Amino acid sequence: MPRFTIPRDIYFGENAVDNLRNIIGKKAMLVIGSERLVNDGTVSRITNLLKEAAIESDIFIGIEHDPSVSTVMRGVERMNKFQPDLIIGIGGGSPIDAAKAMWIFYEYPEFTFEKAAIPFNLPQLRSKAKFIAIPTTSGTGTEVTAFSIITDDKTGIKYPIADYNITPDIAIVDPALVQTMSPALVAYTGMDALTHAFEAYVSKVHNLITDALAMKAIETIVNNLVNSFNGDTKARVEVHLAQCLAGMSFSNAILGIVHSMAHKTGKLFDIPHGCANAIYLPYAIAFNAKVAGETYADIAKRLGLKGQTTEELVTALINLVKELNVKMNIPATLKDFGVAEDVFKAQLDEIAKTAVADPCTGTNPRDITVEEMKKLFEATYYGQNVNF
């Protein structure tokens, strides 16, 4: 039976963060990535709003780009001392993902990451704390999702945690918090959000609700992302709200092989997650079109792209994605990004195998073998046509 789960409350739009002054609680642990949010005044604004609500704050700073098990456990140690009844993740996907994982082990100290990585296997949370997410980038959608990815810094193993228990209680989507993003960050996070929406729309477990959210996200991002990249503040507002729609969609419809590929190569090849998605997306559309061509054609029609046949519409959609990448200076291939050929070849067998095994592959519209995944990776490296 289909299920649709999102935060109980989503505050969005101008000054949405001011709703923190109405939050009920006693102690809040703020989890942030770096000093940037301290230096630009974001943290002081949030702590002052919490003070108005008579809530004491503590701040955990220092979440790396791929949040690690050791960082999560340091955060849990701080929480055990402070005993918050609110956990607030602030920033991009990494700090919010890390805060979600801290929440799990704060409530259940004896739980393990191996157990947490079993999909939909978490015990009931919220006996100690509730969770608030405040994104300061426009792409991950983690403020409304049931996912967190944590890396074991000793073994390199990634623990993809998927459970509706870690869907935040409250999401605050305030466009003012993303106006200082760099153009590159706008491009990468925006293409991450667009990939979320594309993959949710063609997912094996999509439904009417996820379709509606994904399609509106696609239309809004396509119409505004390049303008946001070029500094248009109104366009940046639109993209920030659209990425939240995409997050709600993929949290319930899951994803596909674009994310499987990005998950297995991001850290290995030092490619920012959204950039990797942007590179892989056109090739994945071409691969999936053999079974999902009509669905991609539907997207193309809704975007007003030209084409008489399904094949022409799919080609137009692929070209649209490529054009977005060109306009935002995103490389077309792994080779263009700078991945050395000998490094790529040495890792090809392993990344193909692990990408096929990634949880996102299970909801991709077209099944894929390890050999096909190798060919797909090769296409993304050399810029080859996908005709298999």
C-alpha cells in the first residue's frame, strides 16, 4: 500500500525562520557544518529566536562534507551531556544528515550503524527529542526526507540510513538563508534537486502525489536555475522552494541509478555530489528510455520541448539537461571533470559492482547488470552514446 510521509510542519518563504520563536522546548542542540553560519550571523539569529521561546541552546560545529561515524558519535557525546529535547540540523545535506544520525544514537545508545543501515529498521524515535531541519543550500531536500548517509572513516563503508522515523518534525525553508551561495554551489545543488525530481518521476514506486511534486519541481528548476546561477534573487527563491518539493517527492518515491553512480564515485573521484549527478543524468535518461521513454516524453511535453515522437522528445530532454550543464560551467564527462583515465579504469569494475548494489538501483525504472553499468560509466567518462 502506498505511503506518503513528510514533516508535520513546513514553514517556508520570507522570514520563515522567525517561526522558531514559537517552538516549544527546553534545550536545543544546533548541528552545523562550519564557522560560516556563525560568521554570517545565521546562528546568532537562530539562537536569539530560540531565546525568545525560552529555549537554551548549545552548538556542535564541524561536520565534514561526507559526515563520518566518528563525528556523529562526538555529537552524540555532546548531546548526552546537554540532554536536548530539540535537535536542529542547519546547513546543507551533510550537517542535517549527521544531525539525523546523532538523533538515532542519542535516543538508542546501544544501536549500531549496521542495524541502522537496514532499510526501515529503526526503533521509534522522539522519546528524548524532536528534530528540526533548516537548509542553507538549495538541493539535497534532506529537510523533508527519510534519509541520511554516514561514512565510516576507518573502513570507508557508507551507511545509507532510510527510515521514515528520521523524517524531521519541522522543516524551515527560508530563501534568505541561501542568497549567499556561490555560483558553483547554486549549480551543483540545483542539478542535485533536478535529478531528485527526474528520478522520482520515473521511479518504480512513484505515485500520483510524488508525481505532482516532482513535475512542479522540474518545471520550476528548469525555468529558474540558470537565472539563480547568474545572481537573480527571485529565481533563487523559486529554486529553494522547488528543491523542497523534489525532496518530498523522492523521499517517498526513492531514486535511481544516477544517485547510485554518484554515491559510489563522489568521494573516490572527489566530485561534488550535485556535479556528479549533473554529469550522469543525461546518460541515465538515455539508458532508462528503453522502458521509461513515454514518461520522459511526458516531462518533455510539459516543459514545452519540441518533438513528434517519443524518441525525439527524449532526445530534446537529454539536450536540455546538457544545455543546463553548459550554461553553468558543469563538465560534460568524468574525463572533462579531470578524473585520470588510469584511475578510472582501475576503479571501473568496483564502482560498477557497488553502484548496482546501491539501494537506489532497486527503484530505477530499468534493471541494470554490472556489465551494463560498466558500459554506462564508460559512456559518462568518454562522452559516448548510450545505445545498449
